[in-house]
Amino acid sequence: MSDVCTVTGSIAPSTLGKVLFHEHLLMVLCGPWQSGRLVDREELEQLQVDAAVTAL
């Protein structure tokens, strides 16, 4: 079986012990500076959702 890569180097899976899995989500920041105008909060939230979906 392959080793597990960690920030301190590779280790054998049997020495890993208990771990908590988690997800890394893509964060896309977009805002009024992209359109050159001010937007309200709901519109900004929708812009951020649209940009994230496009990036995926």
C-alpha cells in the first residue's frame, strides 16, 4: 500500500491513527469592483454564487 503524504513527510497508513476528513471548497471572490458599480447584498451574493458555479 502507498504511503500517506503529510506536511511532515510520508508515513505508513498503519501509523496514521484516527483522522477527521474534511473538504476544501473553492472560494471565488467577486464584487462591485468587477462591474464598476455598487451592488446590493443580495446581488453580490448571487454574483459570488454564479462565479463559484462557473469556476467548478
